[in-house]
Amino acid sequence: MENIRVRFAPSPTGPLHIGGIRTALYNYLFAKKHGGTFILRIEDTDQGRYVPGAEEYIIDSLKWCGLLPHEGPGFGGEYGPYRQSDRKEMYRRFALDLVERGGAYYAFDTPEELEERRKAEAAQGNHNFKYDNAARPSMKNSLSMPPAEVECLLSAGADHVIRLKVPDNEAVVFNDIIRGEVSFQTNELDDKVLLKADGMPTYHLANIVDDHLMKITHVIRGEEWLPSTGHHVLLYRAFGWEKTMPQFAHLPLILRPDGKGKLSKRDGAKFGIPVFPLGWQGSTPEDSFDGFREFGFLPEAVVNFLAFLGWNPGTEQEIFTIEALCEVFSLDKISKGGARFDFDKAKWFNQQYLHATDGATLARLVKPSLVAAGHDADDDYLTAVCNLMKDRLSLLTDFTEQAAYFFGDVKVYDDQNIAKRWTPESRPLFESLATAIENATSFDAAGLEALVKNFMETRNLKPGQVMPILRLALAGTMQGPAVYEMMAVLGRERTGRRLEKAFGYFDGLEAK
Ligand code: GLU
């Protein structure tokens, strides 16, 4: 395929849902796969729905995921500006041109008149009034009124919109890459407003004009835009741009974890899951939330997870870096059916990426939350702890809690398990083990393992009689990395102090 140009065209009406990020990702992968261009276009012509900060949020989210556009606001490119509000003068020209060509017309009906007509229709039992080819002759527009009257209204500066003239009784058929042949009957389509009374274009006009001018070859977007595509194809025809009309690919919905309907913004709070890439500070607490980043996800894992929400490579392989995804991605492996959001699967992906992260990198990532929790850690020590803990984490945010005993005294002991295993009579035995450990010639995992094993063998003890006690004494819990490695990381001094303190505590517990 040559000169592939695709765009991600979000409207800055609030934080970007992960469905939006998935759309961006599929566009990015498709462009990269074919050596094409990935464009970011901000569709902000609907001033009423504009939310301050949303554009920055979109860009920050794309950057966090590593989906950098080749062209876009702040990214350069020869087809700019890439923000529709910076292009608004131009759309009027295109709308007027369409009127000239007979593909659109002026409509002078006021909002009150339209409302009245709607009510009158409803009173007749038609609750779904549409400004369409059937209604057109009875409305106030340049197709129903004498030309002189239209001229007069226009020169007097009367408020008007420009509407698409949807042809009568035709089938609009196009081939969707994912869904195959899709068709619409023009009699079911309304005459969409293209240019509003304030001179601003609607989404439909601006979107088609920009896709044309930016030489977009493929429109890859969410399923919710499929119903608009009939109008879009008609617009390409009306402009005479049919030959260069992009190909369409409508992505499947992302479904709620329970599979019941589309995943919405509110489902984040409802299911306790992130549905946005980054956190968002809204004006109220209800409007503020954590994103995948704040939940403790690595962006690489989020990208891998999202890639599989509606697509698969056709093999068993699940772990793909973004570079690997660029190679294997193809639109024909996208499913038609909705993809259920599975949070456990998201965590599984994150776990795989955390395992593969080296200790020093992980140390850098967890340090801020460790410091925020009041711990102080030297980088080498933190790296050693990270190397030990990384296989046990599924979220970065688990680290501070799960590894807390590496950074200060054990705060909580698992009393129940201790009571099951400890007897005051065992104290002298464990005291001598502690002394042997403190005096180990080589205080590394292998040396400690040899030492403890030898200690057990000479006394005819089984690992089950010794190791859980050591673990509980060092970490307070039955969970955690291998005991020898834990001791090696804690170091001779900390280990010694901890064992002594713990045995005292264990005895006290028995006395209770
Ligand atoms: N501005 C639309 C949105 O918010 C773009 C839809 C499209 O890609 O055509 O998703």
C-alpha cells in the first residue's frame, strides 16, 4: 500500500477513554506497518462541549503510551493547522461551494419553528421528526422558497444554516474493511446541518473536508461512527471527491467487564477499574479519577493489553512490544464483535512486563511512591529489593505495601501462623541458628542456603520446621521471595537484628 495516511481525530470534550486510545493505537500500528503517516487532528468545532485541559490530556496520554503522531498540533506537518478551530474560516467556503454544486442548501427555519414542527408531528404520532427529503418542501429553505425570497433573506443577513441535500430513494453502499458491505437507504437519512447559524461547521462537514485536504487514505474509528458514514459517503459524492474517498474501518465496541453493554466512563468507579489512561482532576471529586498510570500500570503493558481488545495476531503469542505489534498488526484480524474489558487480563499483561523490567528501572519507577510513604532507600539497595520482588508484583503500586518490610521494621506479624509453628522450647534452637547466620562466612543467598541446610541436616530438622519461622521473623508474613535471597538483600546486620527481635515477639505471643 502506498502513502498511507491515517488520523486520530478526538474531540476535546473531556478526558480520553481507553477506547479512544485503542483507536489511536490501531491507527498508529496501521500507519507504522505500512510506512505511512499517523496524524493527530483535534476536532474542537463544538465550542459548547469544549473542556479546558482536554487537549493537553489527549496529547499527554498519547505521549505516555508512546503513540507519537507524525503530524499534529505541536508535532509539525504540511497539512496544518491540525486543530479545527484554527481552520474554521475555510469550512464556510466549502459549504458554500456545496450549495453551488446543488449538494447542499440554505435553511432559514428558526430553532423555535423547528421545535413547533417537532411538537406538531409528535401530536400526529410521529415522535421521530426528521428534517429530510420528505419534510424539506414544507420547511423554510432555498429549495422550497422562491429564489428572490432566498436572496432577500440572505442579503438581509437572516440567520441560516446550510444543510446537506440527501438524495431521494437511493442506496448508499460502501465497503467497510472490518464489516464488509454496509448500506444505507437515503430515505432514512436526515438532511444534516453542515454549517451552523454561527458560521461554525458541524462535525460532519469539518471531518470530511479535513480528511480530504489531509489526504487521509483510511478512516479507522469506533463503531459509534458507523451510522454517520452514510452521510459521509454522500458528502464525498456531493463534493465530487468520491475517487479519493478514504476506506472505512469501524472498530468493535469495548464492553464492560460483565459483558453487559459498552464500557462507559462511569464503569471505572462502578467496577473499581481504570478506564482512562491517565488520572484526571475534574472540578468535583465525582469527576476526578485515577487512570492506568496511577493504578500502577506500565505504558507498554497498557498498549499490549489494548492491542488485544478487538484484535489478535492469529497465533498463541500474547506479549508484543509496540515495535513487534507494528510488524504483525493488520486490519483483517480485527473482530466485528465487542471486546470485553478484562481487568485481570490487564494485570496479567502488566505482570509480564514488570517481570521483564530490570531492577534499576523498576527502582526509578517505584521510588516516588516509596518516598511518599515515608521510606528512605539508597538506590543500590532499592534495586536489589526490586530484583527480588518484581516477579511477585502485578501493579507498580503493590510494591510499597508488599516490600514495606525491606525498608523498616516488620510492622505486622501474621500471629496466627506464628502461633501454629512456634513453641517457646524452639527458641534456643532458633537463637543458635540466628547466631550461625550472623556469623556466616559469605552472606549471599548461596552461602546462606548451604549454611541453613547444614544446620538442619546436623539436627535432623525438616525445612518445614525451620523455613516458615525464618520467613515470618524476617517479613512478618508467609508471602514473599525466597528466604535466602531475602536475607542476602537485607544484609547481615538487619537480618540479625530482625531475627532476635522477632523471636522475642514470638515468645510474647505464646504467653498471651
Ligand atoms: N471527533 C470525532 C470523535 O470525537 C471523530 C470521529 C472520526 O474519527 O471520524 O471521535
